[in-house]
Amino acid sequence: MVNHAFRKRFITILKSTPEIKNSTAEKLAGHKVYRDEDNFMVELDDSYNVPTLDSLFNQYKHAIVELSIDDSSRLQMKEVQIQKQYSALEEEKRKHFEEKKKWYKTIIERARTEGEIPDWLRPVMDEMIQDFES
């Protein structure tokens, strides 16, 4: 019964992986005949269509992470994905800051050249310029 559960899990995971053909999943499970999506019996052709080990492995490797019982590889993939998201957000934040920096510099320069700046605003503007230049 335990063997059946492992075989069922194996086939279910392989068939639910889009990169793996159903016939390949059945072949990897050691089946000679299987039912397709329309519930028709399909016999695997071992006489003419003999896939190489490389072609079987190229499809099988897409399911290795899901087939493994240990969560470390899944967690590692999740960590890489989160790191990519974090890097993208950091880059977006940096670009946004650069845009604001240009905008503030433009406003400050325009205020200095075109009009009077209230005395109370001068130190704030100078501080902003120093912050942006650093």
C-alpha cells in the first residue's frame, strides 16, 4: 500500500508538471499502458519510440524539486525569488529617489533665480541640497 502511494504521488507530480509529457511520466513510472485525458487506453510504443536517457532526464529534472521530500531546495528557490523581488524593489526605490532629487533641485534653482525666497525657507533649501549632493 505504501509503494502504491509513492507511485501515485510520483505520477501525479510528473503529470502536473507542464514540461513533462504524460507518456514520459508513464514511461518513468514503468507503465506499458495508461489512460489519457479522454480516458482512452494508450499503449506506450517501446518498439519504435525508444527515448534516450538524456531526453527522459531533461523532462524529469523539471519535477525534481517537487518530488523531493526535503524542503531545503524549495526554500532555496523561494529565497532566490525573494532576493530578486527585493533587488527589484531597491532599484525602483533608488530610481524614485533620483527622480525626486532632480525635481527638488529644479524647484530650488527656479526659486533662487526667479523669485524671492523667504528667509525661513533658505536653511531648509540649503539642507535639502546638501542631502541630495551626499
